Amino acid sequence: MSKNFTKTILAFLLLCMTATFAQAQNVIISGTITDKLSKAPIPGVGITVKGTTSGTATDINGKYNFSTSQKAPFILVISYVGYAPVEKQITGNASSLDAELEQVGILGQEVVISASRTPERILESPVSIERMGATAIKEVAAPSFYDALANLKGVEMSTQSLTFKSINTRGFNSNGNTRFNQYVDGMDNQAPGLNFSVGNIVGINDLDVDNVELLPGASSALYGAGGISGTMLITSKNPYDYQGASFQFKTGINHVDDASSKVQPFNQLDVRVAKAFNNKFAFKGSFSFLQAEDWHANNYSDFDRAARKFKEGTRETDPNYDGINVYGDEVNQNMRNVAQAAVNAGTSAFVQGALGLPAPPTAAQIAGFKSNPNGLAALNNFLGTDPRFRPFTLGLANKALLPDEAVSRTGYEELNLVDYKTQSLKGSGALHYRFSPTIEAIAQANWGSGTSVYTGSDRYSLRNFSIGQYKLELKGQDFFLKGYTTQERSGDSYISSILGSYINETSKSSTAWFPEYVGNYVGAKATGVTDAQAHAAARAAADKGRFQPGSPEFEAAKEKIMNTTISGTDFKKGIYGAKFDDKTNLYHYEGMYNFTNALKNVVELQVGTSYRLYQLRSGGTIFDDFDKGIDINEYGAFAQIGKKFFNEKLKLTFSGRYDKSSNFDGRFTPRITGVYTVAPNNNIRVSYQTGYRNPTTQNQYIDLSVGGGTQRLIGGLPASLNKYELLTTKPYTDVSYRAYLASASAGTPDPSLLKTYDFDTKGVRPESVQSYEVGYKGLLGPKVLIDAYAYYSVYKDFITAVDVYQSKGGAITKFGVPVNATGKVTTYGGAIGLDYLIGKYNLSGNVSYNKLQDLPQDYINDFNTPEFRYNLGFGNREIIKNVGFNVNWRWQGEFYWNSSFASGDVPAFSTLDAQVNLKIPSVNSMIKIGGSNVLNKYYFTSYGNPSVGALYYVSYVFNP
């Protein structure tokens, strides 16, 4: 690995040394763009060569410096949202090409890159795209730009904690969204051990964000594996264009009127510094620190974990209670089974003593002993009179004293197990060097660490979790070459349910707790009390000596288990561990060349290639890598060609990408798009897009006990299936096993109900999607912008999961295994958005609709998306002098959430975000007062996650 990385660095340096000699004569243009009325500089103005993809933007001071290989004379187009565009004739170098723009309320002029990997007006994008620019980011009412993404058309968000949020579009939402790609400055922002981004924990702060572009739907043809449900690109500010020092301090409160917490403080500090020297060398650095009390997950609803559904009951009314956000109560046993095990143990001990055996007797020896009437009578007398076994013997003989039902251990609420003291610390730095006006070298480092809570198959407390991303890049007007690595470190993170379960085991082992419970239950019932009274008495007796939350014994056990790794657990020695030890890495190398200028813009042609290596290193705490390392190699290449026809009214583009993973066959993903200009600034688009995603690193190699130890998650590759003999000792299906248990509870166990599950001997394989879309985006006059689309998607080999029960050696083990659903999964939907400028006011709104159509019979429905969702926005950047405001209202309908952690109804909810700001031009500052969910109507976005209330804040920003 180190040799490859060294070769890459040497190649990078060689390119840097030769770059200055690879340029043709360029035309260099610079100047300043200002507002015609106020004379104030305008940042973010688009500067493009008419008829080409070459472009740049003004910096925070309205200045720009632009170089192009386009041969003079040519036309330079200067455009910005809300202003009339200006065109300038260029005949050669121009060092002071200034321009004044006049506000006329024109929409749709933003330049985007992600839709085609080349600059183009957003109106002319061949696929649906959402964009948030630097100016809009300054005006958001939400606490951060990342929170405000939920207001974009078609976007949904799963909130697992204050700092951990997952973005999604077009259905199949999840807490850790492996179907959505997130890039920061061209780097895949995923945690390689998880295969999804951890929100904006490692990313860039609001002061350093230049723009966000989001592509709903499939995007594999351009961006490779993943991104079946969407791709988002976050771009930071260039230190040449955005220089100087900026900082922001935000303070506020949350947990207002929260029954589980008093009002808590929220504080955040963001800093950014950037400087360029002679337009050659530049650097920038940013820092952000957030500290707050996280949202509390306090859903104590009773949950049937086997059937994945809600059930009526509380700890007081259901002996087998399993609270959603209560941990340790997942461990349960059938009372009659406990009694039978105790009687069997007593029988074995008596027969061994009676026969004088040096070891416990075999089944044949016990049967022989019982065949002797005298021996059987002596055994029955012993079991019926010895206080250690008498309650179990009586209970098995009389079902009225001992029902055939399960009881669970007493659990601990999440509040007592996870760390809610949320912190997020992140920093970034970059060095830039321009060999020429069009060739630039970049060395960049992004690092983030924090404490948060993430929901997967369990609730994971992420403590001192960190991710670092480090990149070297050489880019020019027509190419880029980059290599980066992502280094994931789990820090002190642990599994909350395992922690709760092991604290119970430390205070009293389950082998002692359950017999105590059953014995006391039978004793209580024998006195004539009710079932509820007997259960209460039994639990009180069994829980005697239980570590109470906050007690020294509880804290000592908690601290020890939290700091012992999962792989260090040894039940025989009484060693219990819930801690991860993940040091997984990703290495990625990529290059692209745009031949469009070389081909004189006759056609647009781009080609690119990439290589990626995953190094799984969890020490057996996540993956099956306790005594070995696991490497996954991925290769890919793409090409895209586009051409305009009929006086440039029609543009057709064809893209194709081939990818190969070391564990799976290669895949080709094509994309065909067409954009037709029906009138100036009015375009109809049609696209056929394909996408695929490989099974995640966890889908392939996970080997982890969850649910308090009640289930083992394993990878779907043949090696994992063979490790646990699931291909030979075939397990029972979830449905048939639960049917069998029901028959046993009714007193008539029926083994014929059990059906085995047949795994595909080739294991889990990649899933794919074909998506068809038609859309329209256009201006109805200068003040109304409409964007609408409809889509239809067909998924094949959809990756889902099955729960199975394997009977082996007299024990039943529950496994969760990723598999591919048979048949096809189809979805359809659409969205429409409108922006309307009314003087200086901006009114916006959008509605999205998503529907799951066909489902395979063996597919667990995890569409996890409401049918309807809409947003309304209203704002004015200067309602009176230096005072602006922005309001956003969001609503979504109810839906059913299904996941491996919990399943249940998510009620409809609405939220209102609002802010008012005062700009202070004399000191280049802004004061903002606002909040998210300002009406403080608590809601949750996914079942089992915390309810979110209001967050009110006031912020001061210098040089925003």
C-alpha cells in the first residue's frame, strides 16, 4: 500500500514540475463586480465565456481573476441571481474589466457542475438538481446549512441526534443511508467502516461553504457505485476568491418544555482564515467547535422484536417488556424452559450422586436410572422436596402455577447508558499553488471528532469518534488528478444495548436471575395471588442487588464495560466488553480529462478513471477480522460525450461507467439525457439513468452481536455463511419459527410449522436501479421560476435482510443476514417547485410525492418515506435598511418506519424555522436571531430516534 501511495506522490510532483510548460497562451481577465445602486461588491457572480463551459465566480469582495484558452475575440457573460446579465466583448487581456449589475429579479442563472461534471446553467441541467449557494447559506434560518438541506425539494432527513443526520431522496430512507453519496471538495465523505457519511461531523463549517449541489436519484454513471438514492456535492470556498478572517459565535438553548431534561445551553464557534500571495500561493484554515445537550431518545413503547412490531404493554403490565429505548431487556427466556432446565440440572446431579459417577451422567444413564421404580421414586422425592428444585417441579406439574410465557430482564433507559454531552470539533486546512492561471495544486486536510449517537441495528454511542480526510490534487481547466485517504477511528464508541445487558450480567448473571424469577413466581402463585402480583414479586426478588443507575456499583461496571472491547469479552472469566476498536481506512485515486476545448467545442467529451481500496481493521469488534486484515479493491472508469443540435436547442448526452469490485462481477451503468429549449430560459429534460451499489463493507463482512446479545449480524458473503454453517445446517425462517413458538405457547407444539431458509450459495450481490425521468425548468417572465419532474424507478436484486433461527447443539441462535430480494421493487413519484420574486421579497415552495409500487414477497418494506412532503419559504434580505428575515415551513405526512432496530408509525409533523438579521456594514458584521422548530412542537423523523424540539439561537458573524 505504501509503495502505491509513494508512486502516486511522485507522479503528482512530476506533474507539478511539468505543469507550467503544458499551457498554451491564455487570455487573462480581472475586475470587480458591484451593485449599480448601492455600489457594494457582489460575491458569487458567475463569469463565463459564452458558448463554452469555462467559468469562475467573484470573491467576497466582488473581485475575480479569470484565465481562458479561448481565442479572442469572444463574449464574456457576467450573471448573478436577481440581476440582469451583462455581456462584455473581449479582444485580449483586460486587468480592470469592471461591471455594475442592476437588480431586476432574474432567476435560474446559477452555474452548476455536478449534473454533468462540467459547468452549465442550472436551467440547462440534463437531470434534476438542487442548489444552495453562499448567499442563501448566510440567510438560512436553521442552525446550520446542513440542517437547512431538509427544505430543498424532494429532500428528507433522518435525525438521530443533534449532530448526526442522514440525507436522502426518492424513498428508502434510513438512519445510516448507504444509498446516498456525499462528497466534500471531491472526497467521498463516507466513514469507510460504515459506508455512509456521518452527517457533517467531518466536513466544513458554514463560513467555508461556497455551495451545495444535490442530485436526486441514481448517479452511478458519473460518480460510481452508490448514490442510488442521490448524490450531494459540498464545495468549500477558494482561498484566492474568499480571503480574510471570518468568525461566527452562536449561542442558544434547546430542550425547552422537555419532560426528560431541563433547558440546556447550545454554543458553537466557527473560524475561517484565508490568504493569497500574488495570486500564486494561497492557504486557508477553518475551525469549528459545538457543544450542547443532545436530544434524548425516550420512546419506551413495548416492542415485539421477533415480529418487528409494536405491542401493548409496559414494564409493569408485560413481563416480557422490551422498551424501544431501554437496553438490557432484550434478554428473555421462557419460564417453563427455565424450570425444565433447573429440573434437568437437579436430575443430573441426583443421578450422578446416586450412581457414584465421576462425571455428569449421559442421557442413557439417566433413562436407565428412571426405569427402576425405586430410583424414579427417590428422584421424584428429591425434586419435590429439595428447596432448590421444588418450585420448578411444582410449576411444571401445574400449568396454573407456571404459564408458558417469556419474561425479560429489567433494562436500563438510554439516558443512563449513552453520552448525551454532544461535542463536535472539526478543522480543515489547505495549501494552494497556481503554476499558471489555469493549473493549481492543492494539499488539503479535513478532520473531525465528536460525541454523538447513531442509530443502526442498535443505538451506538459515538464517543470521541474521529475521521480524517487528506487529499493531494492537481487540477486544470480541463483535467484533475487526485488521491485522498479517509482514516476512521472509533475512539471510545460502544453499543448501548450490549452495555445495558452486560451491566445486568455483572450484577447478577442470567443463569441465576431467571431461575430466581421463576422460582419466586411459582411460590407467589401458590399463595393464591394474581398473575400480575406474582410477576411483581418475582421481579423484585430477582432484581435484588441490581445495580441502580447512578450508584457507585453501576458507574464502576459501566465504565469497565465501556472500556473493554467487544472482542475482549470472555463469559467464562466474567469479562464483558461493549467497545468498538475500529481503525478502518479508505484510499482513493482518481483522474479525469475534459477534451471539449481540445475538440474546439464541437462535442463535449470527458473521460475518467478511479481506484479505491478499503482496509477493514476493527479487531473483531465489527467485522470478521479478529486475527486478520480484510482488503476490498474497487476499480472504475467512465466516459461522457455530449452534442448540441438544431441551433443549440437540443443537447444529447451519453455517459457510461464500468466498475469492478474484488468480491463481485463488473458492472456497466449507462446514462442518456436530453435537454430541449422550447423557448429562451425554458427547457424540457428527459433522462434514462442507471445506478448500482455494492453490498456495504458491513453487508460483506460484519460479525457483530446486537440487541443485548440476542442476535448476531453476519455478512452475506459465502465465507460468512459457511463460518456459521448456514448453508448446511439450514436455519428456520423468521415467520415459521414464530408460528412454531405460538403453537408451543398454546400447549400443542407443531414442528411441521418450521420451514427452512435456503441462502443463495453465491451470497449477497450488488443491487441496481433503472430510472426514467422527465422534467421541466423554466422562467415565466423574470420573476417566476418553475421546476418540475416525474420519475419511475425499477430496482433489481434489492439488498434487504432476513432474520433466521438456527438450531444447533440444542441451542437456538438468531442471525441477521443481508440478502437480495427476489423479483423487482418499483417506485414512482415527482415534485414541483416555484420561486416567485415580489419586489425584494422571495416566495418559494415545493411539493414532492414518492410512492412504493411493487414489492417482492420476501421483501421487508423499508421504503420509510411519506407520500407527500412540502416546504414554503418567505424572505427578504433587506426589508428595511440592513435588516432582513427568512422563514421556512416544512410539513410531511405520516408513514411506517421499518428498520432492524425498531419499526413503527412516524406521525405527520410540521416545523417552522425563522430568523431575522441585522447587517452592520461599518464593521462588516451581521447579528442573527432565529431558531429551528420555533413553535417547539416535538417530532421524530424515524421510529426509535429522539424527539426534536426547538433550538433558539443568537449569532454574531464577522465578515460573513
